[in-house]
Amino acid sequence: MKIAMIAFSVKGAMGQYLETLVSELRNHLDICLVVPKSFGQSIPNVRTVNFETAENKILTLKTYLNLRWAKDVWHEIISGKPDLIYIFNGEGYPWSPLFARWASKEGIPLLMTIHDPKLHPGASLWERMNGLTRRLVVPHARSVHVHSKLFIDTAKQLGAKDVEVIPHLSIADRFLKHRKNDVERNEKLALFFGRIEAYKGLDVFVRAMLYLNGRKKGIIAGPGRIPGRIVRIVKQYPQIFEVENRFIPDEEVAVLFQRASVLVLPYKQATQSSLPCIGAAFGLPVVATAIGGFLEDVPKVGGILVEPNDHKALAKAILEARVRCRPSVPEEFLPSNVGLQFYKWFIRVVEGKKKDMI
């Protein structure tokens, strides 16, 4: 089976997820991967179609508003005569309505993944625009994938006719290979890791660390803007906080997960995340808030759930995590199993198309 996989965003964990999934699916499918040049990965036995984007969102928008470039990329896609068009992410990007319409004209089934059925609080203007545009695209999909059954109804509200639930795959192996033998675990270190976003509850984490008053030390690691009031607090309490506010290479990520004694995800809103599996793969207890996809995923990796915005409950769970948790990654999250589910989904859609033609 031939499939064109389109990813409009390849930054950070999204690109890592894509690379892991494609590396698995290439064992089952003839893949044409359509990605920005910034992806920078050459996956063996996978045909790649690149297009230019820019770091600046305004310049990137100019790319996606260029109809000629969209047609050029589309002609590259259909030259491989795909059986399926699959939008891995960016279902609200400006080219998506065009590709959906052109796929319909060509009689090629369109599939897509909706990573965030609900926009995160504090979403940027770009993200809000994508949220509006995708309402023009989702109804054209033969089938839509979400990572949790909790989002089936939300996907249908966006116009999905058929919804497939496949869990978020583990990308832990890309970090586990960088483990070092000389790194010791610090039983007092609680890790807040990932791109800093308003919905991830950094302020709740900071309040929990202050409440513990030195019984645990918090490390804040990842790129993004830390609010000024939090910057002032962490500078005031260097004995409680360690900050690495930058992009963290895979090798350093592995060291962070080896050093820490608990991974803390105090999100105020969540769909799903690769972090619970990464933490559990490193033997880290996971403490997260009882929202979104965490409701399903965190208990499966042996973690603890607490109520959102409750820094005292979060602090208590952080203290008890090493005793209460038994971290492990279930087989259902392994790339081989998730990849097989994607393959079966693709087969189901293609077979359904054939029946419709009889």
C-alpha cells in the first residue's frame, strides 16, 4: 500500500513522534513523507518531499498562502499514486483545505490525526486560526485519529464522521540510548520538563516546591518564555530551584531523567503527552493532574493523578511518589504495537473504499 504522510509541523516532540512512527510504518507501507526542510531527517526506504518554511511565523504563513507552491507539492504527492493521503498534523494549516479538496477530486481517501481536539488555554493567534480552519477540513476526512477515547465526541463535534482511537506511542528509546552509567539519581530532585506553555502549570509546580520548603528541589528544564514573576521567585530561592530555560538536546534529556526522582506534570489542560512514557522508561514515578489524556495514560505507566491547580495535593504526591508508584511502559505504547494499529487503520479505510466502489 502506498501512503502520503503530510506533517506541517516538525518542531520538538512532534518531529520526534513523526520520525518514530514513520520508522515503524516503513516496514509495512510504501511511504512518501511530506515535511518542511527543517525536519532534517533522512529515513531509509522512505521517499521525502520537502518544502520551505521559516522560523518566523509571518514568513511561514506566506509559504502556506502561496498557491503555486501548494500545487507543486501536491503534484509531487500524487506522482507516487498514493492509496491514502494522511495528514499527520496541521489539519488547520492553509494548505490542508486545498489538499482535502484535491484528494476528493482524485478519489483518494483522506485521513488525519487531531492531536489537540480542544485548543489549549493561552493558544496563540496562529493556533486559534488553525482551530477555525480545520473545521473546513475535518468533514472531508474518511476517518480521523485521536489518542484517547475521551476525545471521540470532541472530534465528532469538529465534523469527524469516523473516529479511530490509537494511543500515543512511546518515543523513550531515542533518549534511553543516551543513558550514562555514572549518573546518580538525586532523591530530592523533582523534574518539570518540556516547552514552557501557560497550560502546563509551571506556576502550580513552583507553589508546590515552595510549599515543600526544601524537602524537594525542583528543576525546570525546557525552552519557552517563563513568566517574569516566576523568574523572580526562582532567583530568590536558588536552594529550591534549578533552571535550564533552553532547548535540551537528547543527550542532556537522558541525564535529566536519570538524575531526577520524580517527573511532575501539573498541567491545567491536556490532551496527551510523550512524557509519561519517557519518565516511566527511565524508572521515574510520574505525578500528573487528572485531566485529558492523562486520565488514561498516567495510571497505565504506574503514576499518580491529583486534582488540577492544587499545589498542596501535588506536593504530597511528589513526596509519596517513590513509594506509591511502580513505573513501567505497557506494551500498548511500544512503537511496534502502535505502528501495527496505524497499519490496520489504513487497511480498514482502503478496504472500505473498495467496498464502496463495488
